[in-house]
Amino acid sequence: MGPGAGLPSSKWIARAAKWFEDSFTPNLNLVYLPHLDYNLQRLGPDHPSIADDLQQIDAVAEDLVSFLENKGVEVIILSEYGITPVHQPIHINRELRKKGWICCREELGREQIDLGNCKAFSISDHQLAHIYVLDSPLVNEVKDVVENLPGVSRVLAGKEIEEAGLLHERSGDLIAVSEEDCWFTYYYWDDDSRAPDFARCVDIHRKPGYDPVELFLDPALSFPKVKIGAKLLSKKLGFRYLMNLIPLDPDLVKGSHGCIPKSDEDYPVLIGNFSELKGGETIPATEVFQHLLQSAKHENK
């Protein structure tokens, strides 16, 4: 993840997968090739350069699949999601803040969200948002507020969460799903000058939600490579530094995923030797695991 993520990282991962197979001959080897994923989020699936990205990652995948099959490995190709064009970010935490449900503390002039004292907050993940309501009597009111936000398709509660296959020990009390051309930010501040320092960094562990804006360098920066070099030099010399090179402009993001696309051409794919499935058959995402498990059991017989 980050502005510099591109084809070289996917090539390196493919080489590492080959080395791992040669070195250890594992029973299971999970390999993620991220190249197409990143540019689809940056540029959107309709961008002209995506065709070139597809050919590039296809060549990397073909080489890796051929290598593994020559080793007698059964290969399954799975895309976890299909990415659709997006045009509208939804600042769900900012809306919860307007209702007085988000609690922040000030640190050196910056606002840090205080999750333990929030009455309700969202952990956003692309086109899904897990909403945690610490004040239980507020659940229905929070649901009403979120359902009426522009760009929100539906809000799941109670049994609806279980029926969607999303109920687990860390799931939200409510789960919001966006429209196909929208996505949820994690932003909770109202003034960018008071945004926390990590907001302008690639910092997945401190942000309360996924941030696809990490895929961009701030277009307002002059000579960004010089700035990056200076910060890396500071790091090498042992000085404190902040790699704050990321913009705070969610409109830069052109692709996202999470809701069920209207067109099956935007669905993810599962490719492999599945005797129980017919070619072109559509299955729920919640059934993918069982098909993978059944394939593994068949292979180990």
C-alpha cells in the first residue's frame, strides 16, 4: 500500500512465492498480487490505462501459475471483489460527530478520536461501514441518521447482519452499505488543519478505517521526490521525521468495492477445478470458503 505501490511489488511477490514453493513445498500457499487492485482504486475501472495494467498482471500471474502447475500444484485463482467506479465519498464519522456522538481529544493542536468515549463511531472499509454504538439505546436513532445520508444504500441491524454472513465477534452493531458509486471515509475532523498527523501518512494501524487516499502523493507538493529523499535521509541520520506526503482529498479515489454490483460483469471470479460447480455459475461470497476447503480435501486424498 502507498503511492509507490505498482507492478514491481507484484513481481517481487510472485518471485517470493516461487522461492517459497521451491524451499518448503507447502500444503497451502496463499499469494496476493495487488497491482491491478491499486490502480483500479486510483484511476477507476474505466480509465484507459487499466487495459495495460490487466495485461501486465496477467503476464505475472501466467508465469506464476505455469511454474506452480509444473510442480504439480493445484492452482485456484480468486479475486476477492470486483471494483466499480465511484464519484462520491461519504463522511460518516463527520455526520455522527454533528449529532454529538463522536468524542475527540486535542493533542498538540490536532484532533485524536477517543473511541472509548464515543457514543457511536464508524470503522469504514471501502463501501461497508461497521458502526459501533456504545450507548445501546441510541442504536435505532443512529440507524435512522445513517440511512438518510446521501449515498447510503442500506443499514443492516440485528438478524440482517447474520443473514448477510457478517456477524462475528468484531462486527459492528450496525453495518452500512453504500451505493455502487459511493464509498465511506474514516474522516472525523471538520477542519483539515486539525487532522491528526497520521492522516497525511501511510499509517494503516492508527487510522480508524481503510484509507484509499494513501495511494496518492499530495498533488500540492512541489518536488515530492526531493521531499521523500530528504525525509529518508533524516531517518538514516537518526532524526525524527514524519512521512506526511498523503493528501486529504477523497475525491481523488475513483474505484471501490464492498456492495454487490448491479452488473454480474463486475463480480469477482473464482477459477479452479471445482467438480461441484458449473462453469459460469454464480455463488454467494459466503460459500467461497467451503468450496476452497472441499477442493483442498479432494487434493489431499
